[in-house]
Amino acid sequence: MSTLYQLHGNLTSLKQHIDTLAMTWQPQDSVLLLGETVAYLDWLDAYIADSEMPEMTLSRLYVLQADIDALSLTTQQYLNIASRACQVLSDSDWVALTLSQYETASSVLESSSPNKSTANPQFSKVVTIA
């Protein structure tokens, strides 16, 4: 199974986060950018290219719609997220993406007592680097 790395930081810490991530990176792993980190997509690409983590092994890149909405309109236009190879998630999509095999997003969000499910987790680990 693969790992979802959730990166949260500023431009100053992003290079260090990529270096940390590169130590355990596997070809099927994915990255979710959290908070202001979404504004540094170009830097992320450059740091990955400079790292020991081959750029082509990034299985998926995710960003949160709420984080994009928090950016200035100028930054949003510059980033042009629609033209990038990343998937934009709502908060409920993010929850569903990271849930264990014992819960489903609808059972957590709509019920006070989560139901068991036969759904398999998409990731074996979720690692946050902040």
C-alpha cells in the first residue's frame, strides 16, 4: 500500500520537508499540500527535481479547495490550478481519502455512531510533515 504525505509549511520549510519526505518515498506515494503550502507549487516541482526522489514517481498531488480559496485572487490566477496535474479536494473528500477501513466518510459525517464498512483504505499510512 502507499503513503499519503501531508505537507504543511511555508516556502522556507518546503525544501526541508521534501528532503525529509525523500528518505522514505516510494513510487506509489502521494502528496497533499495543506494551508499556504499550495501557493508554492512551482517551488515544490523544483525541490522534487533537485531531491533524490524521482519526479516521475509522484502518484498523485492533492490540494484543498479551502486552501486555494484562502489565497489572494492574484495568486490563484498565477497558480492556475485547473491547468496543473493535481486533484482539488473538498474537506469531505479529504476525510474520505484518509479514513481507515472501518469507517466511511458518510458514516462519520452523517451519523453519531460510525458504521463498520468493508471499504479498503486507499493509503496504508498518512504522514503529516509540518
